[in-house]
Amino acid sequence: MLVDSHCHLDFPDFAEEIDAVVARAGDAGVGTMLTISTRLTTFDRVLAIAERFDRVWCSVGVHPHEAAREPDATAERLVALARHPKVVGIGETGLDYHYEHSPRESQRTAFRAHAAAARETGLPLIVHTREADGDTADILADEMGKGSFTGLIHCFSTSRQLAEKALEMGFYISVSGILTFPKAEPLRTIVAEVPLARLLVETDAPYLAPVPRRGKRNEPAFVAHTAARLAELKGLAPDDIATATTDNFFALFGKARRPGCA
């Protein structure tokens, strides 16, 4: 079994065929999916999908792009929403200095609120970072100093330094279809050195479809391609990668249940 640890099943791209998308994931050996919240104002849509499918869990949070437009994303609000049994993570949150759709200060404030919620709930923090490695590491270290929490760097595609700092803090690293891209050799070099016990796989669907689906709309079934490339990189059988990354997911997202478990 594989786990797609980060996808966006509530996005309009899937609205007309959500049942088929979830079914195709199962056919591809993807037994669990985590659909990610990007706005509190649309969280009910995310939660409805998680409630509808036994194999789908969800997070609660605000993407850094939306930080300035979601003023109610306080730690208290996040903690309250996270009490739902289907909510297993906090985020995605973090910093994106590439597009800067929200001011940097708004992003930093929201990031800290999410970290506080992760600390209080014990749920892992799902971190998005782009062209913001230094501030991301500094905020995580500062917040960790107020009390420990768990988390992961999602869709990892950045520097060795951030990977090392994240691992030192006990975080996991999640890799997406970018791992399969022809020009991603620097990323593969870093990921090859990340301990297998700290790796997850994801799609970030509907974005970043892996080779050989690149250029198409991504969906959870395609995480199998990323897992296969990771297996090649680690010199392991695909089944071994599936077992390891699935075990890692349930170790990190301890509130989620494995398929078939009550």
C-alpha cells in the first residue's frame, strides 16, 4: 500500500469525478490520502471529502498565499477545528517568497499561529516553503523553543541546509513528482541522503504530475510513479519503499488509522 500524503481533492479540478479519482487511487495501490486545507473559508469542503471516504483524511490550515485573506486563522480557531476526528494535521502553512501573494509579515504571523496549534494539539505541522529557507528554519527553531511539535516539509525541493535542519528538529521530508523531473538531479542527490525512516511521498495533486504523466493533471494514483523513482534512488524494491513510506506516514500522522483498522 502507498499513501499520498498531500493532495487537494477539494479543488475544482476534481469536482466532476471525485469518486473516480479515489477509485483510481485504490486501483493503483494507494490506500490512504491526505487532502490538504488551504483556506479556513473553504475548510468545510475539505472536511466533507474526508468524511465521505474512509481512506481520506484531512488537515486544517491556511496556505501562505492566503495568509492576508484569512484573518481568522488564529491558533485557537485551528485548535477548535482540529478536534474533528478526520483532521490529522495542521496546515499547510509556511512561507512563499516567490509569489508573495500575501505580505511576508502576514505569512510569518500565520505560520507562527499554525505552529502554536500544532504544539497544542500534538498534530504534525505541514510546511510549505519556497525561496524562504532561512526564515522558515528560524521560525521553526524559535517555535520549537516554546515547546516541541512534529511536522514535515512538504513537496521538498529546496536546499540541503533546510533538509538537515528539518531532520535535526525531528521533521520528516515529503517528496513529490518533482523527484522524477529530468532536471531535478540536485534534488535527487539530497533526497538520496535523507534517511528512509524520515521520507514520505505525495502528489500535491492537481499539480506537479510525475514523469511519465508530466504535463497532465496530477491525481493521487500517480504517487506510484514518484515512489518508483524513490525506490530506484534508494536501491530498493518498490514494495519496500511503499512499506517504509506508509509506516512513516502513520508514525507521523498518528491520529489517522490504517485502512481496515477500527
